[in-house]
Amino acid sequence: MEAAMTGATGLVEEAATLFEEFRNGGRGRIEPLVRLLNPTLWHLARACRLEPTDAEDVVQTAWLRLVDRADTIRDPQTVLAWLGTTVRREAWRVARERGRTLPWEEPDPGTGPRDPGPGPAEALLRDEAQRTLWNHVSRLNPRCQAILRVVSRGGPPDYAALSAALGIPVGSIGPTRGRCLDALRTFLASDPTWSTP
């Protein structure tokens, strides 16, 4: 876990450095900052049950607000937390305006390289299982949804980025993730359409 923490601290440091360079006149430094933080911001927006197009708009709005208000952020180390808070608030506003809560869906599988993989019957069963899983994830609170989305991406989770984006201490992420997984297991166990191998 210590190695993951070092990498996570590196993300916050790198974001702070890029933001400070941007704020000091290096306008080209915003692009690397966007590439660095967009995955985390995207998952935060989607955790608020927005459709992909609305999530894109929310993340873009957060970046525009950062550019407009860059001088108001005193500590560059807080830029990730500032963006996370902005994304969540904007996502909640958009969700209220839309008057709906939508279950989170997996990204369209046609957006990446395709493996010929299983036949149609197996693909249908897999898609149905994924739909069931993500429908139950959408029943969890937004914090659990965000944590589980980041964890489901694979690789070591970025605890410092999650901490800054969600506004919870780094030491609380693991126990919170455990409680979220327990809640998800309970939902799945009570679903008669869900089966485990």
C-alpha cells in the first residue's frame, strides 16, 4: 500500500506543479493537467448518475471554471480537491435539472478495439450480467459508486486522488471500499437473476 500511496502523492504533486505553471503564465500547461485529471473527474461525474454526454459537459464546465477562477485557489496542492468539488456540484445541478437518476452503464464496447471473443449467446449472458451488476452499483450512494468505478478500472487505485476528489481521508478509503463492496454483495445476493460460478 505504501507504493500506491507514493504514486498517489505523486499525482497530487504533479497536478499542483502543472497548475502552478499554468497559473504563472504557462497556458500550455493546462492540457497536461487535463489529461492527468480527466479520468478521475469523469468517474466522479458518472457517479452522480449522469449520461455520458452530460458527464462530459460537467467535466468541461469544471475546467472552464478552473481557468476563470485560477487566481482564487491559494494552494496549488488543492487543485484536485477543488476540481472534484466543482464536478460534484455541477453534476448534482445537472441531475436536478434533468429530474432523473439514471443507472450507470458501461461505456459502449464499440469504442475500443474488439476481440472476436465469445459467441452471441455468451455475449448476451455477459452483457446481461454486467447490466445487472451496474444497476446494483447505481443503487449505492455516490461516494461508493465513485470508489468502485475507480477500483474497477484496474491497476492500483490512486488513494490521494480519491481522497482529494471525494473529500475523505486517505485512511478511510479502504474501509469505505470494503463497506461498499459488502453492500453490493448484499444487493447481488438478493437478486434472483444474479448467479455466481
